[in-house]
Amino acid sequence: MSESSPAGHLVVHLGGDGRDVEFSFERHKSRVGGALGASVFTHVAFVALFFLLLKYAPPSSTSSALVQPDPLNTQIVWLAEPGPGGGGGGGGNKSPEPPRKAE
């Protein structure tokens, strides 16, 4: 059996030995403000470091001399001629008898 006292404590009566066990549920000083400040500070520091690295990084050598692909030859003429042997194809099951039935 438990009772709630007005001071924010919980009192529990154990068995018949007459002793009371108190639990304190008082609010403790919160550390959220310090953790939030440290998180904001580190995020701002990393973003600033990122932009400093971008600003003072040496220029890339590939950005000034882009490689151009070879122009396509527009003088090619494709002729539709049959290949040797009269065509392709193939595949399929070449066994003369049907498969055996499972036992």
C-alpha cells in the first residue's frame, strides 16, 4: 500500500514490521540548457570550419581544363547486310526424348 504525501514524497509501508520507506521524486537541477548550448556551439563551429575549408582550399585542376569528348563522326553510313550463315538463333532443348517423370 502506498500513500502520497504533500511534500512530493512517496511513502511505502512494507508488511507488518512498521517501517516506512521513503522515495524522493523531487526535481533535480536540469542539465538541458548546458547540453543545448554545447550542441549549438559545436554545430556552428563545424559549419564555420566547413566554409573556411571551402574558401581556402586550393583550386581544383580539373575545373579549369574540362575534357571534351571526341565529336561524333557524321560521315558514317551503315549498310544492312545479312551475316554469314544465314542468321543467328540457337538455344532451346536439343534432347530427343521428353524428361522422365519423378518417382
